[in-house]
Amino acid sequence: MKISLRRFVLFNLLLGELLAATLGISTILFLERQDLLVYIDNKLLESAFTMQRFMNQPHALSKLNSFESNLESLSAILPAPIYQYTEENFGPNLFHFFIWNKHDHLLFSDQHLPVEYFEHAPLGFSQIHYNNIIWRLFTTIDPVTKIRIMALQQTHLRQISPRNLAREVIIVMLTSYFFLGLLMWIVLARGLNILQKISDQVQQQGPDHLSPLDSSNLPSEIKPIIEEWNKLFDRLKLAFVREKRFAADAAHELKTPLAALKTHTQLALNAKNKSELINALHKIITGVNRSAHVVQQLLTLNRMNQPGITEAPTSISIAQLARDIIADLVPSALEKNTEIELIAPDTHFMIEGHDTAIAILIRNLVDNAIRYSPENSLVQVIIEESPDKRNVILKVVDNGTGIPEHLRERVFERFFRVIGNKSSGSGLGLGIVQQIVEVHHAIISLETPLVGHGLQVTVVFPKIYKLGA
């Protein structure tokens, strides 16, 4: 189901406004009703005291007799309410009275009500239930004449709310509600136009065009999303660059060995004798091995370029890892009658890192040492602790031709090979080693061994500790 953000926000805002308006109107009417009850109580009290003043006038008692037959004249002396209530509920009989003299003899009653229900009511305000009607009473005694006056009223007449006020409030609410909804729609439309502009910018992006989205003049709530989106674009651009570079590298490196394979295959097909055929086949095998090595190095390099692909860091015994790798490379060393010597203390110095990456690093360094050393050579792998006991140092030493000092920085470049070096290789090994070193925050350096020739590769790994220390 398609959900509209504009409708969702507008609906919930209007619903909230409706609930708030309803609560506000209810509160206003409740408070107004409370004010009305207080007002009517005041009128009840005022009527009682008005009657009390009337009874202090000369011939008041004789006038009461005429009021009994003409209630309209009685209402003339009482205070009128300020609200215009309906005549049905508020007529001449709005208030009723009982008057007793100081001997509790009933002097006046404007309704035929049983006096015994009301005569014992306390002074002040009170309520009495009679004939399924609740009556509100106010009783007072004149301090001089001791005449007791009771003003009373049916409480159901007090439940009338000021209708005009309620009607006006509801009309104002409905009118404002319409204009509020229209205003919210306009504001939401303008606010959501920003999202439409962002959507238009995203639609213009492509694999060859991943420019960052403009995050200026955006609301603070949206800006973090755009910033994260731009970071995603940066990662995508790097990924596209890596893929293109991998394809270019593969095409570049495989073109020459594949061409050589084709040539040697044609020579094998056209061999005139068994000796020429065997020689061509050996060259084909060499070319296949070189191509396989290039492919393996390219895949390794590509994997090292992928962020987050490597396994979680673990504690690694670098000496044990070196023993396993050297054992795997012994057949290659035997082909050149090269001896590999591992010099490592019995203590297993540990580093934190990715064991697969460290294995690739050691393998590439030892393989390069074997590959670029002459026959009947010695390759040394030395693992030791730094003097400050805070680092583990890996050294791979060979006695080959070495690398001129002015080229030692360039050998870490992809596909770079020292001119004149006839050993097989892809020119990617040290580039892969450099990337692994960077991932592990290590330091690599190329030096000339103490014997004066060959190459010594030194890698210093930080954050080390002794196992069990």
C-alpha cells in the first residue's frame, strides 16, 4: 500500500488539533458552567438578602400577602440575572422563598411546598431532595428582627449552559479548523518540496556521475541524511574505481602471458621433433603458472581493497604462522636449491590482526625472497621483539641482487618491476604487502643486509604482548 507522507502528517496534525480544540472547548464550557453556578448562587444569596431588607420596611408583612396572589410583583423586587435564559426555565419562579418569624412561625411561602422538608435546613447554602428534585437553599437570619429567610431553587434549572457562548465557540473552532488545515497543507507542500528536489538530484546520479548532493540550505533534520548519502556515494565511487582498475589490471597482466601461451602452443603444434615439443610444452607450463600467479595476486589485491571484507581481528602467533607458510614454500625453494631459515624465540610473541592477511604478507615476502635470489641461496625469516618490548619485528633477508635505494619507494607501486630483473613475477607482491601493512598500522622498510648485498624487508607490528603475560 502506498503511503503518502503529506497525508500522514496532515491527518495526524489535524487529528491532534481536533482533539486539542475539543479539549479546549470542553474546558471552556466546564469553567463557564462553574462560573454560572457561582453566579446563580450569588443571585440566590442576593435574593435572600434583598428579601431580608424588604422585611425591614414598614408594612412589609401586609405586602407579602399581596405577593402570594401576584408572584410577578415579587419578582420585580429581586435582582435579574445578567444572562438571557429561556423563559421556560427562568421565569418569575426562578427563586422561591420561605419566611419565618423569630418564633419559627411561617410568614410567607410563594409555592405550596411542604414546609416540614425545608424548615430545619442549616444556615448558609445547603441542598435538600424533595419530590425527585434537588433543591438548592440559602438561609439567613436578620440579626435585629430574628426573621429567618430561605431562598431556594430547583437544581435542574442550574444545569443550563450559556448556549450562545457554546454555539459561538463551536463556529469559531470549525472555521479556524478549515483554515488551519489549508495552512498545514501549504506548509507541508513547501516543506516536502525539499525532498522532491533531493529526489531529482538522486535521479541524475549514475555509475559515471556520483557527485555529492548539495546539503546547503537544508533543514537540520534532513542534512544528516544527505551527508550519509554522500558518504555512500564516495564508497560507491571507490568501489567502481576498484572494479575498473581490477579489470584493467587483469587485462594488462594477462595479455602478455596469454600471447606467449598462444605462441608456445603454435610452436608445439609445429614441432619437428620430440625435443622441440617437450621444450614448447615446458614453456606452456611456465606460462600457465605465471598466469595463475598473476590471477591469484590480482584477486588478493582486490580483496585487500574491499573495506570490511577481512575477518575480525584476532590474536596471532606470528612465529607459528611463519612456520606454516615456510613449510608450504619449501617445494619452491628446493627447485632453486634455496635454504629457508626461521629464527624465532621460543616465546610466542602475539599481534592483533587478520590472520589471513598476515599470512599473505609473509607468503609474499618469503616468495619474493626465493624468487629473486640466485640458486644455492639462503633466505632468513627473523622474528624478534623490539627493545622497548612494545612491538614485534618481522625480517625477511635474502642475498639476491637487492633493490637500488632510489627505487625502494617505487617497488610498492602496482606492476612496477626493476629493469633488468629477469625473475618471474607480477609486480603486485609488494603492493599487496604495503596495503596489509597499512591495515595493521605497521611500518615497512627496505634495507641492505649487514653482509652488504641482497635485500632485507623489515615490518614492525604495533600493539603486541606476550602470550600469558
